[in-house]
Amino acid sequence: MSARRLLSLVVVVCLGLGVFATSASAREPVTITLMTHDSFNVSKSVLRAFTRSTGIKVRVLRAGDAGQALNQAILTKDHPLADVLYGIDNTFLSRGLANGIFEPYRSAALDTVPAVYDLDARHRVTPIDRSYVCVNDDTRWFSDHNIARPTTLEGLARPEYRGLLVVENPATSSTGLPFLLATVAEFGDTAPGEGGWRDYWAQLRANDVLVVDGWEQAWYEHFTAGAKDGDRPLVVSYASSPPATVNKAGTSARAGTLLESCFEQVEFAGVLRGTEHRRGARKLIDFMLSKPFQEDVPEQMYVFPVRDGAVVPPAFAKFAQVPDDPLTLSADLIDENRERWIREWTEIVLR
């Protein structure tokens, strides 16, 4: 064999190996990382469907509660730990946007979402789900004790409800903070002695309100409809909590909802600035607005979908009441005052 033919054969073999390597590399699915809070959950079959349709695998990085996950994303924004952040809500939204951790992306699927949930005109984040932090009551307990169930926030401070309410600390709980904001929205941010939220919390403290660190402790250790030895028939939880207390026959729910107490939460997802997988990250945002994902989240995370036409489970449709006029505050107002309100709440309630 001549030197020229040998060289040609080597070139052909090398080119063939290169094509094979390129094809093998192309077949390897891209893996993107989704940073989120500890309560995130989605059916494995739903994530598998995303991988089958896109060739993209999703690694879930749980980073504490919603506030902790946001802090992680802010602290590591120069070298992001993930490609997408999910779970930032309207109580922390302005902080996330102000720190520049997201890059703009408007998903075409956003056309399926009512504009009321799209809180960022620059589309740095995309609304994914909504929920309502409310006071839940144990309807059986109130019936057994022949006490009328409360109907208003103001009523919780009345003597007949003394020692019956457990709430979460807004400094440590993503449930406790919206409830504090609900009281600000309801009673106003006025000076002490003028009937505002500060006076209301002073009344709750005098009425023996119990404060715990987080939702799990409140529901599973103290709420009479959620804990075996619970001692409080009133708890700060969600409008979507009653379906978790439906009897085996599916005919009734033990927990009810004080609709006048509900504060609206909207959770968002955003592509993190600096991602090396921008295309995959955007596809994940699109997928989180798809019907398979939207219809999966109610049973997995006890939240409501934001997509029009997404079907909720029968228990949700029957027992999860949605307030007609939930309490709200603007994200900017929350961001300007959140830390001060938490600090003042701590002085009033815990010290």
C-alpha cells in the first residue's frame, strides 16, 4: 500500500470516528438544573414526558424554603448553581428582580395565562401557579364544642377563640409572611393605637395565639384536623388544604376555609442569568405552563394552576374554595416594607 493510500485511509477512519463521536454526543440528553424550594414536587411521569419530547433531563435542586432558595440564587448569581429558579412568589418578587438574577424570556404559552398573574412587564419571571394563604378551621371541632366558626380576621381576636389559633412566624415561614401581609392589607399600616395591623396582632397575642416556625409544625403538630393530638382548631394554611382532609368516602372535608382571611400568592419561574443552557431553560419554562404540568401541580403541591382551561382534581373542584376578592399588596410595597414589618411584628408578638 502506497503512503498516499495509507494516509487517505487514516483520514477516512478519523473522519468516521469524528462523525460517530458527534452523533453519540448529539444523542446525550442535556441536563439542566431547576433550583426550587423544599415543597416542590412533580410526578416523575410528567418530567419523563418532558425529557422524551425535548431530550432534556431536569435535575431538581431543593434549597430550603422559598426565601432561602432566592437567597441562594442571589448569593451565587455570578456563578449560578442552576439554570431556572422556581418558587419565588409575589412576597419576594421585587427583591429577586432588583438583584438582576433573571434574564427576560416571554414564553408563547403565557398567552394561556390571565394577565392578572403576569406581574413583571419585562417577563423576567413567568407565573406558574397560584395559592391563597388563609385561616383553616376544624369544622368537626367547632360542631362538637357548639362554638360558631369564625368568619372574619377581626373575629379571631374575640374571647371565644382564645387559645384556638396557631400561626407561623413570618420571619421563618413562607406561610407566615403572607398571613402577616394579609393583616396589613386588611387593617392598614397605621400607627399603634389607630386600629391598624399592629393593634390587631397585639390583640391576637392577648388572645393566646400560638406562634411556630413553619407550616409543617402548625399543621401536623397542633391543628386538630391535621395532628393526632392537635390542640388548636384554627391554623394558618391554604385555601387548597381542605382537600387533604376529605373522608374516605369523598363526601366531606373536615377542614374549612375562612375566605375573608385569604392572601393571594403567585409563584413564578425564571431563567437565571448566566445559564449555559438557555435553550433548555426556556423549554422548561414553556413546559411548566403546559397542561400536563399545570394539571399535575394541584395534587402534587396543593396549589392552583394559572393556565386557563387546566382541569383540577375532583376533590379540589369540590372542597377547595377560592376567594372572590383575596387580600393583596403590590410587590413593590411589600419589598419596601417587608423587613420592617417583620421586625415590628417580632417586637409586638414575641417579645
